[in-house]
Amino acid sequence: MMNGDGGRRSLSQRISGQYTLYLVRTMAVMLAVFTLVYWFAVIVHASGVCGRALKEVSEGQWQQGGYLVDEAGLSRLSGEAGRPGVLPQRIDGQLCLVRGGEDYVVVFTLSGYASLFVVLILTLALVELIRLRVLRQSADRISRRALSPISDIVTAARGLSASNLSARISADGAKDELLELTEVLNGMLDRIESAYNNQKQFVSDASHELRTPIAVIQGYADMLGRWGKSDPEVRDEAIAAISAETRAMKDLVEQLLFIARHENSPQRYQKEFFDLKELADEALRDTRLIAGEHTVTAGPIESAIVRGDKNALKQALRVFLDNALKYTAPNGEITLSCVKEKGWARLTVQDDGIGISEEDLKRVFDRFYRAANVRGSEVDGHGLGLAIARMIVLAHGGRIEVQSKPGAGSRFHILLKL
């Protein structure tokens, strides 16, 4: 529906229009009911008068033909009287009600009541039209006031941009459903802003992490180009450094791609039922191959059937085992166990390494975050492993628990529904 200036009618205009239509229908029904009640009352009154006339007038007073009865009494009706009936009829130009039997009829004139009805119905219609106009204006004001938060919503939505995601919709004047709508939209904007800020931070952190290996590679390449070609020692050092940084950058890019592909896409996981004991046994064998001087032992390992992507869960478990190897001193011990408890399967990786402080435990699963006691150390890493492991476990409906103290080692638990 279009308004006069070619634009769509506003919601308040449509509501006001619907309200006006409702009032018109109500007025029509009221006038119809008034008409029925009025004429029903008139006919009942006229029938009573006619009945009393038939009883009270003596037989000698009757002559052939009919008599016209009104409030003044009984008078002779000129012409031929009408036939008795329930509904009024027109006789000699007058609206009348005819009552009587085979020999006599009484005719009650209704012309005065008809004139009164016309006056009453016109007066009532005029009053209703005035009331309709007043209510229409009131409806316009009420609907505009009630729907004003929607205008605020539209204004706020138009003002949103990447540089202005902190704007929120004002809830002033909103009530009931509109207040709930405002709160829901503000909550949605909170989530959008948080997701956008996280994305910006993710891109910034990824760029920062990639800058270092790229700078190192560029530095060694420049050194090779200037004088390293003729110096075998410099050349070998540069090649080794470039290879190491390339591998580190490759690992980082693969981790970033994994997060980008699997975040908010649990359908990428190929889930099936398998025995978690098999996964634990495989992880133990693989870890022992690269354990070096560390001791890798098996704790209680029970059979536990779970549903999930075996390869993805193995990747998550390997994150904890690799971290245990990184942050545990040579000759230290790492233990892997798998037990069932209260409808859950619990995989536990325990070490006696450097541990994690209580403050760092709060952020240890954040992307690119590294605990204070390993920042700047020779232990490689980008702070993405634990974030990836957490993403995998949560996508499988599980959860991760961790207990750790500085110098006392750590215990990481993966819990999956049986």
C-alpha cells in the first residue's frame, strides 16, 4: 500500500487504518442492533395496544371494515383495511400494524414511530461519525507513540557500520513485546560486535605471528644475496634458519586454516562410533616414538564407546601430549589414562612439568595466548594448540578440565559423552 507521496504506508498508518475499519464495522453492527431492538419494541407495544382495543371495544361499536388505533383512541379507517400480520405494512400511505380476527381488524399507525426512528438513527449515526473521527485521531497518536521504538530501531540499524558497532537501540518508551524486541536486538548487536572484534583480533594476531618468520626468512635471504653465496658456513646457517622458519610458518598457516574451516562448522566432522581405548593406545605409541628422554606411561585405560570424529579427537589429544613433552624436563614422566565415570569417558594427560599459574589458567585456551613462564623461551609454539583442542572437544559435545600449579605439573582432561 502506498501513501500520497509514493512511499509505503508506515506501520502506524496501517494499524490506524485497521482500527478505523474495525470502528466502522462496530458502528454498522450497533446501528443494525439498534434498528432491530427499536422496531421490536415498537411492534410489541403496538400489538399490546391492538390487543387491548379488541378486548375493550364492545361488539356494537364495530362495523364492517377496520379501525385505526392510535394513542388517542379508535377511529374509522378509510378504505379497505389490510390483512392481519406480524410485520408492519403500508395502508393508505401510512405504515401500520394490523391485528384482529376473521370479523374485525385493528390497525395501529406507526408513522410517528417511523419519523422518530429516522431522527434517532440519523442522530446516532452523526454521533458515531464524530466519535469515529476522534478515535481515529487518538489511534494515530497512540500508534505513533507506541511504535516510536521501531523508528529508533530503524535509525540505529541505518547508523551501524564496521566503525560504529557499539551503537545500541534505546529502550526508552518501549513496553511489553517492543521492549523484548529491543533487548533481543541489542543482544544480537552485542554478539555481532564481539564476533567482529574477535575476528579483528584474530587477524591482527595472525599477522603478528606471521610477521616474525617472514622477517627472519627475508633477513637470511638478504644475507645470502650479499655475501652468503661464497661463505659455506653462512650459507648453511641461512638455509637451516630459512627451513626452520618455513616449517614454523607452515604449521601456523595450517592451524589458522583449521580454525577458519572448523569454527562454527561442526558438520565438517565425520562422526561415527568407535572405542576410545583404541585412540588412547595409538596416541601412546606415537608419543613414545618422539618422547626422547621422557617417560610415557599408561594409566588405567578402559574400553569406552563414543561417537565422534576419531582423527579430530586424536588431534586434540595430541595437543595435550605434545604440550606435556614441551613443558616437562627430560627424564620427566607423562601419563595417559582413559576411564569411564557417570556416563562420561575421561581421557587424562598428566605430566610433572613446569605447570601453569592460576592467572594463566583463565586464558590458557585463548588464541595466541602463551603463559607468562614460557613467553620468550626457546619452546616453540604460537598459542593456538589448546584453542584448537578446545574447539574440537566442544564440537563433540564434550568439555575440557584442567588442574595445574607452577612447578607441580598439569593434568588436562577430555570428557566425552558415552
